[in-house]
Amino acid sequence: MDTKTAQELVNQAIEAREKAYAPYSKFKVGAAILTKNGTVFTGCNIENASYGATICAERAAVCNMIVNGGADPTAIALCYNETEFAVPCGICRQVLSEFSPKGDLIILMAKTDGTYQETTLSALLPSSFKLN
Ligand code: THU
């Protein structure tokens, strides 16, 4: 994808990260999904005292997209710290595959300094589970 659009999406993920509710792990994550019509939906991780009830930033962004009538995600940016390019966890990869059945969703794995690496969902999850 073009550099300007990618950088803007990364910046929105970095901004969303600031809103993370992560009192238990102190590990803040931000995500931003770009849809086909140009709308962006952000998300952050939201933890819970019942740890398993925690929702990741990527899935929070998906929820935000769906409840607001968004569809056809083309790219997602995510970030968590300044040392690693953020990768989505396995559950989030599967959830993203629901909305990118061909796996062509672009994934921008960012650091909090704004640098990023670009990959695709199919590269990270070659065989997603599907119900036929
Ligand atoms: N987390 C995310 O938000 N996304 C991921 O892909 C991996 C993990 C969150 C969940 C939890 O709040 C914290 O990071 C530590 O696991």
C-alpha cells in the first residue's frame, strides 16, 4: 500500500494505544483498521480481572468496525512497544480472517516510534479455519 496511507494508519494505531486499559499486564496495544471506503476504526486492549475476558486491540478494532457498520477491511496497523514490530496473536489472526477470507488483508506491524513492517494475513495465517 502507499506509504502515506500506511503511515497515517500506523499513527492512528499509536494514538489508540494510549487509550489501552491494561492495569494487569501494563502492556498497551493499539490497532487501526482501514476499510475499503477509507474509513478507519481503532481499538485498544481492554483487560479484565478475570484475565480470560481480556480483549485484544485488534479484536476491539474489529468490534468497533462492525458496530459502526464498517466492512471490507483492507489493512490493519498495530503497535505495542518501541523495540518490536507488533504481531497479532493467533486468536486475532483467526478473527481477522473472518473479514478477509482471501487473506489479502495488509498487516502493518509497527513500533511505537512509527516505523513498521508490512505483511499480509495469509502470510501470518496460511490456513484459517472456515465453516462451509
Ligand atoms: N494483546 C493484544 O492486544 N493483541 C495481541 O495481539 C496480543 C496481546 C494484549 C492482551 C493483553 O491485554 C496484553 O496484550 C498482554 O497479553
